[in-house]
Amino acid sequence: MSVIGLVLALAPASLSAQEPALVVEAGSLARRQLVAVGRDLRVDGTALADVAAVNGAVRVNGTVRGDVIVLGGEVTVSDGARVDGDIFVLGGRLTAEAGSIIAGRSVSYPSAGGAWLVLLEGPSLGLPAFSRVILGAKLALLAAWMLWAVLVMASAGREVLSASSAVANEPLRMFALGLATVLTLFLTALFLSSLAASVMAVPILFLLVVSMLLLKLWGSVAVFHAAGAWIAARTRARWSPLNVAVLGLLMLGGLKLLPWIGTWVWTVVTLLGVGCAIGTKFGRREPWFASALSDSA
């Protein structure tokens, strides 16, 4: 499957009626971690491990023995429900009803939705999708992406082509790797901040967010090139690598202007970009710790 096929296959599915919630029925037991992406998660029974949701809400009506982590959604702990671990909410609010029990820490950053949406580049101002402010912001962001793509192609063109090849040949693997990386970084931030003093938590979180943005910024250029190569292959014209990357950016940028479609398409672009940057070591195609291992040997 090509990268364009993956993007277009995933995006429309997100536009239909919201996916059914992931539910742990009353009286049932979930032994492993529960993760919902793009849909809600409800625990009526007992979850023995962590519960996480990305762009979805979590409602606990039963018991969660681990932590509850939500990125871009709300968390509700109902009357009589119990969470033994911590609750971490980024870009949403936490509601603990009377009679609920939260044994661990409760951390909620409602205004941090902007930081998460900067990563995924979704709408963040609550304005109509075609308002002048939103359209102007998106066009300005696309212009910035254009400049960034030119700089990256000029300084690391060979590496970008290598990473683009990985995206085109293994899109599902790159997507899964990107999703795992994003979730791992956020979970790591939560874990480290729970151990460190509050004065240390902020720089730790800052470094992790910067690392994630670096992976996204570099890897997204490889995704632009892979998308452009998919289009260029269907024409008889000869394209330079830079023109191919710009072509892909323009195609994805056009989709970005569409309500909802743009959010989900660029979410996929982000995860593919992070995945290919990690999976190819920024296009170098070598193990991350090879030199350290050889030195120790």
C-alpha cells in the first residue's frame, strides 16, 4: 500500500459517524493496557493496567488499577468509580463526580490542547473552519512548511530520500512506529514528572516535547516527498527531488484546508513522519546505538 493510499484510507473513515467507544463491560476484566485512538473509551468493569486515549474521552464507571492518560479529550470518574493510579489529561478537563475515588495524582492541562494541536496541526481556536483567521493561519503554516522543506532538502536531501523510500515501502510499519513513539514520549513524560520534583517536571516535559517536534519536523518532509513521488509517478514529467517534495506538500496542504479531513490527514502525516525519522535514524539507515556498542566491545 502506498503512503497516499494509507492517508486517504484512514482519513475518510474518521469523517464518518464517530467510531463506537471501546468498552470494558460491567463484570468483565481487562488485564492488559487499553488504548483508544480517535474514539472514546469507557470502563464499566475492571482494568488492571493503564488506560489511554488519543483524541477521545475516557469515562470510568468501574475500577482502573493503573493510570489514566488522555491526550485531547475529557476524563470523567463517575460516582462509585475508582482509579488507583494517576490521571493525566493534556488538552482536556478532568471531572471527578461526588463519591468517586482517585488514589493517585490528578494532573489536567486544559489549555495545553494548543501544544498537542501544534504537533498534529488541527484547528485550535474554536472558530469556523473557513474563517479568515483559521484560513490565514493554515496558509501561513503551509508557507513555513514550504521554507522548512527547502532547507531540509538542501541540507539533507539524500537522507530525506532514504526516509521517503521507507515511508513508501512500509507505511503501516512507519505509522505504527510513529504512534508508539508519540505515546511512549507522553507516557515517559508523565512517569518522569511523577518522580521528579515539580521544579524538574517542566524542563523534562519541555525536552520531550521538543524531541517530538524535531522528529515531526524532519520526518514530515520525507512524507511530503513520498506523497509527491506517488503523484509524480503517474505523470511523464521528470521532477527534481525538491519539486517532488513541494508537490507532495501542496497536495497535503490542499487537504489541510478541508474541515476534519485536514486534521486527520495531518495527524497521519505526523505519525508517519515521526515513525520514519525514528525507524531510519533520520534517513541514515543505521542502528541508533551502533557506535556506542562497538566502543564498549
